[in-house]
Amino acid sequence: MNYWPLLGIALVIIGFALKFNPLLVVVGAAVATGLLAGIDFIGVVEALGKAFNDNRYISVTWIILPLIGLLERYGLQQRARAVIEGIRGATMGKLLTVYLLFRQATAALGLTSIGGHPQTVRPLVAPMAEAAAVKSHGDLPDEAREKVKAMSAATDNVGLFFGEDIFMAIASILLIQGVFESYGYPLTPLQLSVWAIPTAICAFIIHGWRINALDRRLAKVRASEPSQTEGGVS
């Protein structure tokens, strides 16, 4: 047995440890593994090309991320803040609660990629939530702003996690079905999806309460600042 191709794993470990470019490390390790396995260079390139072509949907990521970066460069976050500032009665609690409902509902329909941290939370949801908090409570300290951003990310996580299980064709439902069937409990994906609905409702209620509790705490932070200042002066 030829163990030389396993050096490709060592190359990946060393490359990541030295903080080299991950893409170059992976490609270099793949080429080295192919050559050490006795495949000529052209064959290695053909194998990489075939794998990329068979999974070409991955290339969409490299189109979306530069687009988001370009939009941010030209003021996407600022425009998102401006939209919220122009809506009367908009608060951080209301905004994130609506986003939680939207995320859960779309995930329940199988649209798990319609939201997410890089494409939705960072450029849109977090800036809008921060602007709504500032609009309601005035200028906030950096720590409070970071909590708003963290709650925006958590809202996306909760909405996706507890919403996707309602969609019976999701991988997690099929995994649960397989585990139950292996222990002698045959269940259909539809049965599991139906029983995921009460959990999703509880998650919405609990996390919705957490969102609005943070909104109330931000009001207390602003209310306590003047008294602290006066105490320091006196």
C-alpha cells in the first residue's frame, strides 16, 4: 500500500498552521496528493476541473460575497440605517421579532439560504436593528451596540434552527427518521415535521421575549447614564 499520498493531509495542516492562503493550501495539497498517487499533472487538473464542474453551484458563493462587499463599500449599511430611521414607531424589538418570524417561516418552506449571517445579518439586519435601538433610546455605548449585533445574529440562528425542522425534506429530519427507525420506531418525515411545529412556536415565544427584554434593558441603560454622570460631578 502506498502511503505517500497521505502527505497531502500534512500539507494542509502545515499550511493552515502557518496561516497561508487556504485556497492555495487546499489546491496545493490536492495536486501533491495526486502526483504522489502516480497521477500525471494533466490528470490531476482534469480531476479538479471535473469536481468543480460537478459542484459548480459552489461558485455562486464567489459571486455573492464580492457583490455584498461592493454594496457595503458603497453604503448598503448606511442606507439600511436610513430606512429604519425613517419608519415611525420602529424599534429593535419589533424589527428582530418580525425577522425571526420571517426566518422561521421561510426555513419551514425549505428556503434556508434566503437569510444568513454574511448575506443578510451583517449588511442589513444588524445595522437596521442598531439604528432602531439608537432611534428609540438615543446614542448607546459600544457594549450595548455589540449586544444588539449579537442578538441579530442569534435571531437568525434560532429562526433557521427551529424553522427548518418543519420542512420534511431537510437533512436533519431524515437523520432523525433514520435514528428512530434503527431503534424500531418507524416514523414518516411528515410525522416528525408536524411535531416540530410546537417546538418552533415555543422557540419563537421564548426568543421573542429575549429580544424585547434586551430592548427594555437598553432603555434602562440610557436612563441610568445621566444619574451616573451627576453622581460623578457631585
